[in-house]
Amino acid sequence: MSGKPKIGVWVCECGGNIGDYVDVQRVVEAIRPEVAYARRERYLCSKPSIENIKRTVQRLGLERVVLACCTPKMHRETFASNLEEVGLNRALLEMVNIREQCSWVHKDDPEGATQKALDLIRGGIERARVSKPLEAKRAKSIPEVLIIGGGVAGITASLRLAEYGLRVHLVEKRPSIGGHMIQYPKVFPTLDCSQCILTPKMASVSNNPNIDLITYAEVVEVSGVPGEFHVKVRLKPRGVNPDKCIGCGTCSRVCPVEVPSEYNMGLGPRKAAYIPFPQAVPSVYTIDFEACTRCGKCVEACPRDAINLDDEERIIELDVGAIILATGFELYDANDLPRYGYGRYPQVVTSLEMERILDVNGPTGGQLINPKTGKEFKRVAYILCAGSRDTENGKPYCSRVCCLYALKQAQLLLDRGVEVWIHYIDIRTPGRRYEEFYLETQRKGALFVKGKVVELIPEGDRIIVRGEDMMLNRIVENPVDLVVICPPVIVTDETHKLAEMLRIPVDEDGFILERHPKLDPVATKRDGVFACGMVLGPKDIQTTTAEAEAAAMKAVNFLSAERLIEPNKAYLIDPELCDGCGECVEACPEAAISIVDGKAVINEVLCSGCGACIPACPKGALDQQGLTEEQLKAQIRGILERSEADVKILAFVEREVVYTAVDLAGLARLEYPSSIRIIPLPSMSRLKLEHILYAFAYGADGVMLLEAPEHEGPYGKAHVISEERADDYRWELEDHGVDSFRLWYSRVYVPDWRKLKKVFTTFHDMIADEGPLDDETRAQLREELD
Amino acid sequence: MIVDVEEIDSRFLRRLKSEFDESYLSCFQCGVCSASCPVIEIEGRFNPRRLVKMARLGFKDRVLSSEYIWLCSMCLLCEERCPQGVRIPEVMTALRNLAVEEGYIPEPMRRIQRLLVESGRLYPIDDFTAEERAERGLPEVEAEPEFVKRLAG
């Protein structure tokens, strides 16, 4: 395929959809002398037409195909796969949109529409002339998954993946898996025993040969790419050899040091040589080196010689294909909610502390005693929304589980003769069997007061809860023995650091941002990284488990498919041209470029194809597959050079979000001036000043850059870069004798399609008023560019 | 009592919005303001939460004619504690301004105004006070300040 490739062009009438407004016959006649074959079709997408195209390609040995019809989003895939059957590489197919972006929007201007269709097709032809075949590369992923967090979410996902046959590395920061769920005596709405249902699953994790359980450890570094992540994990010094430890507990019995137990929320003690709770997994003791006095009693006592007080931390490395983040939640620090007196008044406990008080294995052995005072309690008040739904002092969101766990604790207390008052703003029970559970709590005798609690006033052993009872329009002062506050659930401390390491965004409340909040809720914004449970937002165990199953499935899906590496990557034209200045490294929003031995090296997997690096290179050493400099210029020139339109405006549009918006404007038959000619690009950051000058040199009177908003479309940060560049370009245009008003930049959301009519019309009117760019400037620009 | 929705005045709602910011629209009726309010301890029928609710619903005449909007002591405790950032004392001030515009001024307020118009002061500066001031080295004050009279008029 050297020299002049043989090009075939088909122009569709789409019944009357195109043919009624664009003189298709005239267009075909005009281009016939320029190509090997040109034909009009009534319906190009019909089966006979497609078969005809295939036969013609074979008969005439056509090397490029240009199809002028509806939006490529409609039938491109059909045409491309059919043409592949007759040996035409899909990169050699050019689609020209003359329906949504031409005939449907210029119904009142058939002459303009016909000229525009002809221009757009010429752009397609010229671009096709310099196209090259491209092959998408494929890569296999490492069939192993890292799961961060060993709560019910991480446990569920691990078991599911191991069952499927994938190798799982489950990393947990504490000495045992189990998370928060193992701290609860009962769970709503079934009131079944939390430990009874979770313990067997924890045991399965430790027994499953496919699960590599790494406890008392933290992920410290993640590098590589989706499908091939390299992970460093820091193993905290445990002081006990897990292979030797038989879990007999001798070390703990002889240990003289006592510190507050994390498992019991600090309400009871544990030893410095400890196991967090009896059914811990792994059943291995841990030396808490922060508390340990190194007296050596445990070393002497250990019958297995398993203890080493000089143990040091170690870093291990893992290679995995996918990562699931399941780091769960913690409660907002109740000390930061001074209104509720936590830390000041011993009669105030958090809901998590109450879980431990209610547990037969808790700090009070299940007796209804406040461990902070040692006194029995007979009358308890719950304060809901203690910091949740509070934009001023706490978190603005609803923590979603507090209503239900307060109802659960209330039932457990009521069953044992305790009087329970629940101070609430709204009781929210969205979930199966939850409203019934609320009703059951009322039947058992809980007393509900609608109104947020404003203060706590200690009075002797008791404490007075003050709030309005809005139903009675009266202020209530309720003296109780114990106050249980329900602070907001928030992401854990280390989540933010992990999110940065994994390069996934979080929302304003710190929760992990989903790829799509409705339609892709357990995928993160990055390929190969998934999340489940509370790290995605407050939720109950049922939903957490469902999300864990879903995240496991997403990981399986991701790892089993060979990853297609789209042929849209930036590449170095010639290593000789590159002097390793690193400008491209700075520009790349994906961190896909590095300088190796003084030359830019582009990671094909990381490169998203946004094109932002190409204008950054001062040597012009970079180009992009499928959208080469040569192709882009050929298309610009093809569209403009021979056009006879009075006003010519070239609009570069971001090809996912904005292009869709422009198509929608077509679908709605919004009329706008036929001067607008569109070229889709991955992002406006792909454009060099040179391209814009080129457009002006060959006939454009105005150039528009319509970019997607930062958080829409696949290229995110590239859209920010493009805005900065457009600002610079505007000034530089003036230096080349082109008024800066001739360059328009704006961002368009998909729902903005209604506004496009106004955007296009406004710019057209302005350019038309000012008149075309003068020939002298054009001639000068051509001279400069050649 | 049945609420008569015919009483709702949408112009009043627009007026309220333009009179101050829209923060009061985010009130979700939690009762923090009422339970924090020191005025309630003295006058149990005063309830800022209900006033905000009624204003929010657009019961113009009921709200503006209510003497309760004049009872807020502007202590700002509710504002400090409101979880939704509603500045209730400012709502009260706006309601008072609108009430005056509509001619709803409670009799005690009228009396205060009359006093100010007539004498420029709520409490007269008598010889005793003047002497006390002089003893403490405070400057002399106008017995009946004209500018206050003009303002109050």
C-alpha cells in the first residue's frame, strides 16, 4: 500500500434523513474524480448494502473505505467488523457524520448542508489517504488479587475469589481478621449471633490454600499498571513466629504488662503479649512492642520457643493483577463532639462501646454495668445523629446504620429490663425487614423522642439529656444512667493514603469515588482496582457482603479477559529526536512516561491516549497512533481548503462526552449554522498551536475547542491542561496576525446539548460579523507553516 | 385545627428569600434551636423551630402578626448549634422587618417607638444620672438626642 492508496467512498441518503437536505448525488459527482470508487446508497446500513461494500472492496482491491452516513457511534462497529472479514484493517475505515451533525441540523439550509457534507467527506478522504493499519495488542493479567482489609467485606471477597481458583493475598492491619463485625454480639434485623456466623468464615480464610493471609501488616507501596501491579507490604514486628506458635496463651498469662484492649474499645485490659479475642484468625499471639518492657518472661515460658523480642519489621513484595480495597470504617472521634460530653462524663459511651458491653465476652462479661463507673444502669438514652447530618459540627451525610443498630441494642436492653429512650431526628429504616424491626422495638417498649439532643447535664450519678420533643412541642429533660451516642461512620485513617497510592479519587467526605454511582458502583475510577463495603459509603452488613461478592466478580472479569491495549498510544517517532528534557513527563496526566537512559519511554498500558504529551514536546518527537500529525493535518486541510462556504468554522470536539452532546442536538433537530465543521479528538490537549494556525491558513475563519468537563469522559485531567493551553494559544495567535476572538474554548456536559445551538450560533454570528480572515494573513501563515 | 393551604403566600416566600440568604430552606426540623432557646424557659409558647417551619410554608399573615417573632433575644445559641447552618436570629430580624412593613407592630413596640420619637431616649437622663456620670469622668450626653428622634420618626 504505497503511493496513492485506492479509496472507496459511500454516501448514504438514510432514506430522506440525509437525502432530503443534502444533495447526495452532487456530492458523489464532486468526489468521484478524486477517488477510485464513489457511490450513493439509499440505506448504507442495510444488509445488501454492507454485502455490496464488501464485494466492491474485494473486486476493486480498495485499500481505504470512507463511509459518509450517521454518527459513528451508531454503526461503526458493524461496518468495521464486516470490513475486517474482507481483510480491511479497521484503522483504514473512515466514518463521516453527515446526519446528526449535518443534514438534521441544517434543514433550512440545503445548499450549506450539501457544501458541508462535501467538505467533511473530503476531510475523511484526505485523512484516509495517510492512514496506516493498526493492531490492538493484548496482554494477560497476573491471576492474583490483593485484598486490603480483613473485615466482613475482605473476608467475603477473599473466599469468593479463592473458590473461583484465584490466588488471594489478604492484608489486614490488626493481628486478626474479623473487622468490626466480630465485635458485635448480635446483628440486625435477625438478631443472630454475629460471631457465630462470621467465625466459620474466618476459619475458612485461614484454611483455604488459595488465600495468603497476611495479618499485622500494611500496604506501603503500589506501582505498576492494572493487570500487573507490584505491591510492597510492611509486616509489623510480631515477636512471635507464627509457624511455631500453637496459640496456648502461656506468654499472655505470664506477661506482667496490661494495656487497654482494642477489641473491647479500651473498656477492658489486655496483656502486651496477647491475642485480640479467643477465636482470632490466625490463632497466633502478638507481642505489642509499644507496651512490652522486654522483661523476657514470655520468652522463658513459651513451650515452643516461638518468641523473639528482637523481631524486626519486614517488607514483602507481591505481584497481583487486581486490587480490592475493603478497609471499612471507624467511628468519628467522639472527643470532637464536645456537646455530648464524651470523655468528660463517664456516663457517656459510644455505640461501639455499647456493643462490647452487650457481649458476654465483653469487658463486663455481659453484665449491664457501665465499665467506666462500675455502676449498673437501668435507664439508657440513645442520641442518634450525634454528628451525622450535621454540616456544622460533624459530617453532613446520614451514617445509615445508626438507626438500626440503636434499635438492635435497644431490643437487647429491653429484653433484660432496661428502660430505653431513643432521641432521634428521623428514624430511617430503608432495608428489607428493617421497618418491621423498628415496629418490634416499639412493641418491646422503647420510647422515642423526636428532636435532636442539644446538651447533657450531669446530676449526681445520672445525666440529664435535654432536647425538644417535637411531637409534644415541649422541651424534654430526661435523667438517665447511661447515654449512648451514635457518631458518624467515617473511612479509616489509612484510607486516604491508600487511595493516593492506588491513584483513585475520593469524594468530599473521604469515601472512595465509584466509577459510576449507579451503574458501576464497586469499580473505582482506575482499571483493576475495586472497592466494597463502608469504604464506599455507610452501609449495613448485608449490602457490604453483596458488594464484596460483586467486587470479587468484577476482579474475576477483569483478570480473565485479555486486556486489549487500544492502538491509540502516544509514541516516540524517532529516539534520536528526543533529548530527554522531560516536558512530556510533566504533561502526562497518567504518569505513563518516564525518562530511561535520556529518552522518553511511554508505557503502552498506562497511556490513555489523551494526546496531552504531544504538544508538550519541544522537539516534535512525539506522535499518536490512529491520530497522527499527518492524519490530523490532512483532515483539517481536506475539510477547509476547497470549501466554497462563506464562513468556515472548525470545531474540535472531545470525542466521548461532547461528541455525544452534538449528536443529541442533531437528534433533537436543533438548527445551527452550517459553517460549523466538526473534528473529534480524545481531548483538546492533543492540539498544538500549529494545528490551529493550520486551520486558519487553509480557510478557517474561526476555531472552536469544545472540551468535556474535568470529571466526565475518560481523560479527566487532560481537560484541565487543555484549558491552560487554549489561554496561551489565544495570545500566540495574535502574534501570528490572527485576532484572539477567532478561538473559542468552552466545556460541554452531555446535558448541555440544548445549549449547543446557542454556542454555535453565537460564535458563527460573531465571526460572520467580523468577516472572513483576510487572504494576506492566510498566505503568510502558510508560508510560516511550510 | 386544619391548616388552610390557601393562606400560603408564594410572594412572601420569594420576599423572604431575597431578604436574606436561603439557609433557612435547609431547616430539617430537628428541634435543636427550640431545645437550646433560653426564651422558651420563660415563655413556653415561643418556639423558633415552629416559626421557621411556618415561614417556610409561607403562612405570611400568621407569622408576621405573631408576637413571638419579637421575643427572640438574639443570644445566637441556636445559630451556634444548628446542624444545617440556619441563622435563625437573622430569620427573626428579617421577619420583624417584614412585619413592620406590613404594619404588624405589637403595642409594646409602638410604645417604645413613641417614647423614642418624643424624647429620643427610653430612659430619661435625670440629674442623678448626670451627676453619677460626671463623678465617674464620663462625658456629658444630650438629654434628648435629636438624631434618635429623627430616626425613630
